[in-house]
Amino acid sequence: MSSTSTNYEAFPPGVEYPPKVDLRKDVHKALPTIAPGTVDPASMAGEIPAIQAKVVLDALNAALASHDTKKLAGLLFEEQAFWKDIAALTNHLRTFTTPGVIAAALLQMRAARQIENAIELVGDPHFVVISPVTMFLNCAISFRTRSPALGCLGTMLLFPVKANTDDGPISWKIWVLTTWAETLLLHPEDEKLLLSPGRDLDKLETMETDVFILGAGSAGLMTAARLKTLGVESIIADRNARVGDNWSQRYDNLRIHVPTASCELPYSHYRKELQDPYLLTRHDVAEHSRQYAESFHLNVILSAKVQSTVYHTLEKRWTVILDVANGSETKTIICKHFIQATGWGAGGPHVPAIPGEDLYKGYSVHSMSYKNAQLLAKDGVKSVAVIGSANTAFDIIQDCHTAGLETTMVARSPTYIVPFEHIMDPRGFGAYTVLPLDAADKLLNTMPEALGGPVAQTLLAHLALQEPGRYLALSQAGFPVFDSSDPSASLQHNLLERGGGHYVDIGGTKLISEGKVAVRGNVEPIAYTNAGLRLSDGSELIADAVIWATGFADFNNEKTAPKILGTATYQQTNDKNILTPVEIAARLDACWGVDAEGEVRGMGKRHLRMENYWVMGGAFTHQRWWSRHIAQQIKLALEGSLPPAYRDTPEPDQEA
């Protein structure tokens, strides 16, 4: 059995790794189907699902024990098979496809990680019907490994396959296998450690710690808390004066467009009155973040800016120098692991470069600096142009309309709009309102991306088709809109590849469809004028203020990381064993977008060319999930028991 390994020489520092693919074109797959009537759902009642699942699991365990690649491959669904591993057997985030490759990889990893005894069923399997032609058995599984000592969980989705003859028997094949590290057996999470006091950092100029976390937003706080429950100390640094200011300093009428239950931080919950149907405000999130850091005694240095960062390759040690309180003091952090938790906006606000800004007599501001429309009105602003048509833009037009300003939205391209009620469907993201947090996280984070996106979009498309005229008035008003029934619609594409660009409709579209807010659709601002903007259709949009809700500049870590890691020169040296910010950035994995396996690039995993550097971010759901596995891997690394990340893709056994 041979393997194709990552060719390190093909990806020297400065060359993008891993290569990016198109999520919708290259990764997403159509769900498999069976002939109608192949399986009668009524026949899958009682103990039948458990009996069928046990037959398959017994065969799986036997094939693993005998190291029989051919038998193992034969248990997998030939037309479409996936194995997604989340730091359990590969000690990395990987997705393998095709029976031969999966069988070969499973056998390699079973031997390397030393699976103890047999894989077992957990609870009762249940029969799931997606449609009359797509149905499967969903089985929860568990197992343990010795190297390292992990308690692992997983799911096994079994697809029905009928023999060639019409009256032939049905067999169940493994369609999707997902495995993840649930707990470190020698170092289980201990939530009591969260109540232990933090360090007094105020008078220290130099401090050593296990982990340095840059960014005290929710991603940084979650990861610090996860680490603390494992007995790993961390120090967080943030540029703001208070924890939570990354939220409190945003525009006043900000609302979170997803259920509160999906925004929880590990080990702590929002108050009952802030749960569904309530939508969290910026103040709610900021206050919860502050209480979280204080209650769990997390080590946070505020009003801090990174002056310089270097990595000592021989000592495997980071040195980070911070300017604190506008340069009034300097602190030096020495640590073993570095976590970048600076969020989507690390590259700064994006404002399209158009000529004539010096001609314009009004206000021009990015949404990052926007506070509220009342302040604009007090300064004499009577008309506003909002450039953009996603969540932030809709929040702002609502605020401007409420303040009595004449408001126009410039929707530069067709925008994907999803009604909030559709997001709340308990069969999708609304699972957070009906399931325990941990169960919902596992449901929404463990499906291979090739299927997870299409499954979610199938549900949303079904809901959209139930009310085909919902956005007809919006379209007739001139807003370029498409909903979930459009074949190009994909929330996962927006979240993982664009960092937004859609609108979860909490009522803002009515302002346009009812004529209360004007819209200019499918046009771009191409220049400022004396009184507003020249648009690409040749028209002029008169506005006393222009608000750019146009997102952030750059998600390319190679470009943004040097600024994040500090521009000051660290002690002039020719020592090749010391990496500077530019050299570090050149070695980082690319972040966001997906690789050929459908895995999100660079997030929550080890990087190929830069050891002991981690990147955390994304939506609250991503942050909770990835922070768990980052903390586990760092703990294992500090204990000296973290195996190398498995990056190979084995060649299938030709006899299989």
C-alpha cells in the first residue's frame, strides 16, 4: 500500500498552501438516491435499525482487526463514500473519499493510533428520511485510542443498497463515517479550574506562559477557557481598553441575526430573557464577554499592541513584545504556542477606491466607524447612501430610516436573502433552539462539507419554494434578490468563502418593498461628485453622507499577519533560527476558503510550514468547535504526546 504525501518542496514559504478550490463547483456533491419504494419507512421501526447497524459495525470491526483492505472497502458505499476525521485518528482535520482510499487510510490510522478493542454503538440508531429517494440510518459510535489516549466519538451514516434483481435483498453500506476526539483520557476537562485565580500581570515586564492568544474577542476567550479546563495557562492581549469593546464599539442598532442559543460561549450561558425569540444586541455580547473573562479569571492584557513577534526555531519558543497603554509600558511574553484570534476584520475595512473624494462635501465613512443616524442628523445630514446589501447594510438602512433620513441602498449585485424563520427551522440551524448546545454543535460541524452544505441548502430551498412570491415586491422595487430556491444559493459559500454577503431577513426588506427606503440595483459607485456619487449607469446619487457597508480588506494571512505580528525590528541579527513577522507570515497556511477535501483552510489546525501557530475565528459555532480541538492538540503537544499531523492520502489497494 503506497501513499501520496504532501510535496513540501512544491510549497516553499510564500507559496499559497493549501490550494483553494471552489466550494460549490469542486466540493459539493449531490445526495445519493434510491428508487422510490426501495425501503418502506414503516419497516424501519422498533429494533430493526439497531439490528442492521450492528451487522455493519461487526463487519467493520472484523475487517479492521484482520487488516483486510478489500473487506473494509466492500463495506463502504461504492458510489459515494466519505470519512471525515476531526483530530481523532489523523490528529488533523481531514476528509477522505472513495472506498479504497478510506479503507487504506483507516487501516493506517488504526495501527498508528492503536484503537482499543472494538468500535461500539452509542444509543439507538435512528432512520432518517430526507426525501422519498434519500434515506439512511444514523448511528452514533465510540472508541478509544492508546497513542495518544483519546476518547473518541463519531457517526456512521448507512445507505440502503439493493441487489441487482428487483426482489433482491437490501444491504446497508457506510456512506459517511465521521470521527472526532471527544476527550483526553489522561487530561479530561475540569471546569473547576475555571474558578482558580488568574495571574497578576500588571507589574510584570516579562512573563512566560504556555500559550499567547492575540485577540480577546469571543474566539480568544473561548480558547483560553478551553485551555484552562485542561490545566494549560494562557495570556490574552487585546488592543481595546475593555474586554467586549470589539462589540460595544460597533454601530448602535446592531443585532445578531441568529438564535442566541447558537452564540453561547463554552461553560456559560446567556440569561433566559436573552434567549429566542430575542435577538442579541452589541451590548449583550460585550457584557457577556466581560463577565466571561472575569468569572473565569482569564489572563488578559488590555490596551495592548504587538510591537514585534519572533519565533526561535531551535528552542521552539515565541517572543512577543507588547506596547501597553499607548506605549507607556512594554511587556514581553515568552510562550510555546501562539494563537491568532483577530477575526475577519484583521485586514482593516474595505472601501472601494474611486476618484473625486476631495470633491465630495459630505460625510464618507465605513460601517466599522458608523455609530448611529442620530449623530448624522445632528450634524445636518438629511440624506444617506448606504453602499452594500448584506446584514450590516440592512441594519444601517433601518437605523437611518428610523431617524427620519432619506435613505438609499446601493445593491451592487444580486444578494442572497434568507428569512429568519427559515434559519430557525429546527431541522437546520434552528437545532440550537431544541437540542443541547453540544449536541447541536456536533450535528452541524461533523458532516463532510461535500454534503453538509447541500443538505442545509436542500432544506432552505424546500422552505423557499413554499412561498415563491415572498420577495416579489422587493424585486419589483428594484432590489436584485435571489432566495434559497436559486441553484447558486449557498450559505456555506457565503460563510466560508466570502465572509458574508448575504442577509438574514429580520424585517429590513420591508423598508424597500414598501417604498420607505429607495434602492439602486446592479450599479457600482464609480466616482464622488460634489453632492454624492456617480454610479456605473451614469446617474448621480445625491447624498449628504455615504456609508460603506462593504466588508473588510483582505483575508490573506500572508499580507495581514506581518501587521498583526508587529512591524518593529527585533534585535538585529543574522541568526537563521529566528523567524521575523514577514518570515512567519510566509510560512502560514492560507486561511478561509476550502481545500480539495472541503476542509476550511488554516483554521483550527496545525500549519504545514509554521509549527505551534494556530488561527481561530469564524462564527460562534465555528469558534466553539475549533477551540475544543485546538485546546486538545496544544495540551497533547505540551505533554509531548501529540503525533505528527497525518497529511498523506493513501493509494487504494488495487485488489480492493
